[in-house]
Amino acid sequence: MMASWLKLTPTARGLITLYTSTLLSGMWSMLLPSIPMMAVYFGITPGTAAQTITALAFGRLAGMPISGVVLDRLGTRAALIAGPALAFVMALLAALMPWFSIILLLVFIIGIAESVWVIAREVAGIDLARPDQRGRVLSGFHGINYMGLALGPLIGGVLAETTGFRGAFVAYAACAAISVLLGFTVENSRTAHNFQTSAVVSGWNVTAWRQRLGALRDLFYRIEPHLRTTYVVLVFATFTSFMHRVTTQSILPLFATTQLGLSPREVGLLFTISGISAFLMILPAGFVIDKIGRKWATVPSTGIPALTFLLIPFAGNFFQLALLLFCLGIANGLSLGSLATSTFDVVPINARGRLQAARRTVAEIGGAGAPLVGGVLADTFNPGVPFLAYAPLMILSAVLLALIGRETLKR
């Protein structure tokens, strides 16, 4: 086994390590089938229980600026060790907590750890790949991540029915611990040679926020003028992509349980079906992104979810919902790999960590706000309403990508 490993090229060894870490990071989805169970255990409404995903999303939002600075100053290895290490500690604590409010706080910190973890993987992968391989490498990352997201709910559903929701936190902690060890083996990526320390501003007053925004504006103007509008469109597309993914993760279990009467195992199987379809898109999506065009992946990845969101509230049984989740998985397989690849085409190398983090920060606002508002809509009306409410924004995203965004594939 060791001899075979040593025969691999450094690029192959690096990608296998990063893909393994990516698979393990997606295992946080083991928590999804436990959301209705936490509502019963803690005596709270289903919409309140769904705020577990809101806490995770807000944590990702808070962690994005941190991740960009860490990557541009220290490189990827520090992020690939610190991120999962923090997630490991917080997940173990969450498994022991008797108060839902404290669990929300711990999940928030797990979200911060996830932000540092995810951007580091992308940058490390880009450093290993040639420009004409970016689409396939990043598509592989997101496909493997969705395989983790697919296996997680299936395992989490079994754990929820046998050990309760706390077993899912312990299992996720074990995955994070393995990723810490993997982080030590990753080649540290090159950092930005002209990193401006002025971009790092302390404090939370108005002046500090103005300085932060000014630093971000300076980074934005490093993008070539004819590509700046495309960057903005990609940011909005990522915003709607996160919005539909997190809404599916947080509200769909409530819809499936309360409206269709599905069990935790069946809910977990739904997410597994979605994850498998995303995983199956690794090779096709990479080929489309690298050989045909970035927009041939980005536009369908936002248009398909809009259609499925319009249909989900009218699903009447497990099989109809499974078909819609399968279509969502295909869109997810096309989405973040193509959006991330297009963004790497646009941003300069000396600001890639911070500009990617800025894109993901805006996206995490959608990821944080969608389940927050969706939980209110679910409690006020029913869990099908959030899907109808968010569909128009996803349609707008597809239109902007098709008509305004530039094709960034260099032939």
C-alpha cells in the first residue's frame, strides 16, 4: 500500500488527500435528519429547530473574511489544520450540551471552522492543477463534498433512530479529527507576495468598517475592468446557490416530516439521492466547464433549482420528492465547481483568497438568511411556502448569468 502511494505523483497524492478531507467535511450533514428530533427533545417549534442550519450558515458568514486573510498570509496548511481542529472540539461539546441555545452557539463556531476549511481546499487544489484543469479539479471537490453530504444524512438518520441526535455530533467530530491529521500532509500553498496589511483592520466601529470596505474596494479594482461586472454576477449567483442549498437542508426535513409523514431514515435517503446525483456529475461537469464553457454549467445550475423549488410544495409522496431532489443534485453538481472556477478566472492571484472569501461571504448571507426567514414562513404558513418565496431570485440569477456574465473559458 505504501509503495503504491509513493509511486503516485505529488499532484495525485495532494488531490487524494484534499478529496478525502472534502468527503469528511460534508459529513456535517449527519445532523439534518435530527432536526425534527431536536424539536421534540427540546420542546421547540420545527422552525426554531431549523435554526441549527441558520447558526451554521451565520458561522460560515463570520468565518469567510478570516479565511481569506489566513490563506493570503499563511497559506493553506494552517487553514486545513485549524479549521477541522476547531470543528472537532465544538462538535464534541455540542454532543454533551443539555441546552439548545448553547448547541446553536457551538454550531455557529463549527460554521466558522467550515469557512476556513472550504476555501483552503479550493486554493490548494488550484495550486496543484494547471489552468486548463481547474474546472475538473473544482468540480471534483464539489462532487466529493456532495458525496459526503449524501452519505451524512443516511448515516445520521440511522444514528438518530438508534442513539438520538447526539450520536451525529460525535460521528462528525471523528470525521473532523481525521481531517486534522490529513491537513499536516498537505503541501503549503504560496501566499500573496504583496499582501497589504492595511486590509486587516481591528475593531468593530464605523471607522473600522469603512476601512474594511475600502480595502475590499481596492481588491475589487484589481480585477480587469471588463471582468468586474462578471465578478458581481458570479457573487449574486453564488448567493442564490447557497440560498437554495441551505433552504433544502433546513426546511426540506420539516416539509417531508410534517407534510408527508416521512421517517428520519426516509429523509436521510432523500439527501443521499441528491448527493449521489451531484457526485455523478463530477466528470460531466468538469468536461463541460473546461471544454465547452463555464456558462454552460453556471446557467443550468441556477435555472434547474428554480424549477424544482416551484414544484417541491406540490410533491405528494416520497418518490415525487426523490425525483425533485435528484434534479437538485444535478444542479448542485454543476453549480459551485463552475462558479468557483469562473471566479478564479476573473480574480488576480495576489488577491484570490480575499476575493473568493468576499464572494463566499455574500453567499453565506443568503445561506444564513434563507433558513432564518424560511423558518418564520414555515411556522406562519407551512414548510412548502419558503420554496415558492425563493424561486424568483433564482430565476433572476440564471438570467443575469446568461445575458450579462462573460464567458471566462480561455481557449
